[in-house]
Amino acid sequence: MPLRGFRSVSALAAASGGTRGHILGGFSTQTARAAGDQAAALLISCIWTKMATRQTDLPSIDPHCAEFPLRVGRSRIHRFGVFAVKTIPRGQKVIEYTGERLTLKQAQARQTKNWKRGGPRMDTLFRLNKKCVVDGAVGGSGAELINHCCDPNLKTRRIRGHIFYFSRRRIRPREELTVDYRFPSQAERALCRCGSPKCRGTINRKRARR
Ligand SMILES: [Zn+2]
């Protein structure tokens, strides 16, 4: 899957100004790779360590945050994914999306530092509301591993300051859980290879018709 991203911080800010929720999406380019900010280096180092750890030791689901037994496994969509162990009926709360809570400004700064370092894509920033972003890369429940699909079996609901994934339909055992990331239409285009007959071709939302 290609790197996703915003062309600039201002684009991110613009993209983040709406009220409809979605994962912010990360960005990663080769530009400004030489920027030697130690704090950024430390942050990216931590992210890389976490990712490296996840590649060798299979990441797991925090059972306290999940309402159904779930497991992490190799995904046909992208790297690791989350799979149902047992049947999940329609309309059920499946898992909470947890992580470090950041202000929009802090999230933008985190993305910028990551971008300057040419770091890995950050698609773990999930906007809770206009002011708060949850970074699933830090203290995440495992929900941050759920991959994007244009015809997902999960939907997002925000309830009293928490983000939950609910089942859109009945989910069979061993089926991969998916959610629509809804990257902003004005953000850099991120090609989608979810394989769904309803795939819109990009993880970005389509532009609204006027
Ligand atoms: Zn798709």
C-alpha cells in the first residue's frame, strides 16, 4: 500500500476542520529528511521500535477493550489485521479505539515531525472531535490495526468521549474486521486495494457534489 499523506500541515489542518469523523491519515515523504530534531528522532525511534516489535512479536488485542474474542493475523489487505474468532451479530459494540489523547495541534506536530523524518505512515490518528485526536500507536487497544475497506463490516460511533467500532452486519468467524478510514477528499490521494466490489479506488472520501 502506498504512503498516504497530506501535502502540507495547512492541508492537514484544513482537512481536519470538519465535524465528520475519520482517521486523519499520515504523511511520509523524503523531504526534510535531514532535519535533525532530536525530539522528533526520539519519537520516531519509539514508533519504529513499536512497529518493529509488532512485526516480530505478533501484536495483540487488549481484551478489556473488546466485547468479542478477536485475534491479530496476517491480512490480505495490508500487513496485520484483526479477525473475528466467533460470530459477531449485527449492531454490536466490538471494540473501543483507545490511545493517547492529543489536541489537534499536538497531532499535527506529531505528523509534521514524522513527516520531516521520512518516518512511517501514521494512520493511527483518529479524530474524536474538533479538538481531540486519539493516537492508537500509543496505548492502543489493537483496534488501530483494523484495516480500511470501502465496504467495511464495522462502523464508528463516538459515545461520551470514546470511540467505538460497531458491527454493520453479521461477521463470520475468521473474517477480517474492516472500517472505512474516510481520509479527507482534499488530502493526498491514497490508493485503496481493499478488493471489495464496491472499492472506490482511494481511501479518500469522494468530493461532495455541489
Ligand atoms: Zn477500497
